[in-house]
Amino acid sequence: MYHAWWFLLLIVILCINIVVCSIDRLSITWKIIFPKKIKFNPQRFRKLKNLETFTIDKTSESLSGKYETFLSKTVGAVIKEETETGTVMYAEKGRWTRMGVYVIHSSILLLFIGALIGGLFGFKANMQLDEGETSDTAFIVKKRIDEGETSDTAFIVKKRIPVNIGFSIKCNDFFVKFYDTGAPEEFRSTLTIIENGKESFTKDIRVNHPLRYKGINIFQASYGTAQPDSVALEIIRLSDKDVTSKTIKIGQEIQLPEDQGVFKLEGFLPHFDFRGNNLGEAFIGKITQKDGNSFQIALPIKFPTFDKMRKGTFAFVVKKFEQKYYTGLQVTKDPGIWYVYSGFILMIIGCWITFFMSHQSYFIEIEKNKTNRSKISISGTTNRNSQGMKLKIQKIVTKLKDK
């Protein structure tokens, strides 16, 4: 689905929507962040609910410089004005934090751009290698549903699309360790990267420990039993239990004792079904008797005496074979992954700015008193977390009382 044209088109449309909406509101936000001249209305601050007042036994002239310095260090640049009743000061910080939402929008665009690049130029494919096998081709499996002959029947058809990854992968060895229950505890592949006919390096990969090379990720995904090259058999003559030992390769023919015919080892099945029961791994052979009649036999590894049930002249028993495995690899390429990573980092930054930072304005008024006492009023505004602003005003009051 993520590589389908209609899904990629939806992402493009959503990107356009985000850009248009952001541009539409950016002009208003830009004027707030970068005003031509910063103005403030003292009357507005005098009516705020978080206004705190107190009286101090000092003249306004002696307090003005101290409060201005304090406000400058604590908040930022101070705008100071003289009034008929005294002095007012205004300072603010964090105007730029209003851009937090646009940082988040930019992060979403980066995520979508990464998804588009990955969907158009990346792939997720599978590769199956027997021990000792080398390949430079992975396969993308695509499924489609074909309708059957009747309206209520349908079939899932798999299509394998080859992908050349640009270098070869060789499976040198495969190791699997099992629990006592028979479940796999760990499986590991030893892979060699071959490029231009030369071995570049060798590395072991395990689940969640992939190999990465030239933008391509190679994950350990699965494993299975591969076809052995040869097997050691015992051919038992049932009449007198005489035993003949033979080693035979798959596809090879051998003569039966006493010229009773020919036996050919045709193949190996990881799952052999007998009357609805799965007997596990089994070799499949074909006996051609000297009179020309032929028939197929199965030699399950878990049931050595299985062929004796056939009650023929000879019975075949598997004594030894080299167990081989194939490794199932998932091969992926996503050239847009760094855009996605950048988008996630930018989103974290944007969320931090949006939810934990704010545009804050502070107001201090010093009113003169005939008895050399001064009345101090402090208030402030913020575009979020007004309760937090109230607590900050109270802390400022505590500090200014000590000035």
C-alpha cells in the first residue's frame, strides 16, 4: 500500500494542504513576531487578573533604575516611560516561540517527503540463500486477488519482481540454536559482501542486528531446511537382514543388490505428508525394478523403519546426512530515511517550543507617593499557561520587595 500511486498522491495533496494553510496564517504571525515598533498599553496591564501590588518605603527615583536593571536581566530589553503618577516599564521575551507550530508543520513535511522518496525510489524485498550460495538479486513479492470461475471464489496470486541490489551476498554459514521445546532460541547468518568480484567484508547478522551497506539494509528474517547434497543409506534385504551401505547424491542412481533394479534419489522434502500426517523431513526416491516397473518411496528421517511397511524385497534407512539450512533475508532500501529522522527530531523540537515555551510580556509601574513611599504594580501576559504566569509574577514581587 505504501508504494501504491494513490497513497503517494494522497501524501502529495496533504503536503500541499499544509503548505497553503501555513502560508495563509504566516503573514499574521510574522507581524506579531517582527513588529515595526513595539507598543504597549499600560491601561490593559492595570486591568489584568494577575496584577499584584505592594507599597515600599522608598522613592520612585531610587527604585526606577534598580527595577529596570532587574527586568532587563530577567526578561529582556525594557521600554520605559514616564507618566504623571510615576514610571511604567515594559519588557517581553519569546515572541519567536509563536513559530513553534510552523516548526511542527515543517517536520510533518519532512516526514512526508521522506515517505515519498522511500516510496518512489526504495524497496522492501526478500532473498533466500542456501549455505554457500551467492546472489545479487532480491525479490519483491506483490499479491493480487484473481476471481475464480464462480462469483464466490477467489485466489491470491503472488508475483515475484526481481531487484538487482548492485552487489552480491554470499551466505558462508548459518547457525541455529534451539530451546528444549524445539523452538528456535537464536539464528545467525554469516554473510560476505562481494562487489566487482572481490570480497569487501564479512559480518554475522542476527534478528534486530542487520548489515548495512551502501544504503541497503539486510535483516535476518527467517530460516528453513535446505536440500542436502547427499545422504548415507542402508539397504536392508528383508529376507536375511543383509545390509548394504551406500552414499548417494540427489539426482544420482545406484544399482540395487543382486541386480534387482535401480534406485534414484529424486529429492528432499522439508514436510512430507502421509495420510494427512506431517512426518517432517524426508528424502524421496524412485525404485525401477528389473522388469521395468517403477514406484516412488519416501524415507522420513524421524521414522527410520518407515520403508519396512512397504514389504518389498529391500527396505531403505537413512543413516546420516549433512543438515543444511537456508537463510531468509529481508533486503530494504529507503533513501528517504534521513528526511524521516530529521522530521522526527524537528517535531520533538517543535512540540517543545509549542507546549513548553511561550511569548511573555511583563509590566511594572512605580507610582509616586507624597510621603516618600512608592506603590508598585506588577502584571504580565502570556499566550499560554496563564496560571504559570501568575506564579512568575508572584516570584517577581518577592524579589522586588528586597530591592
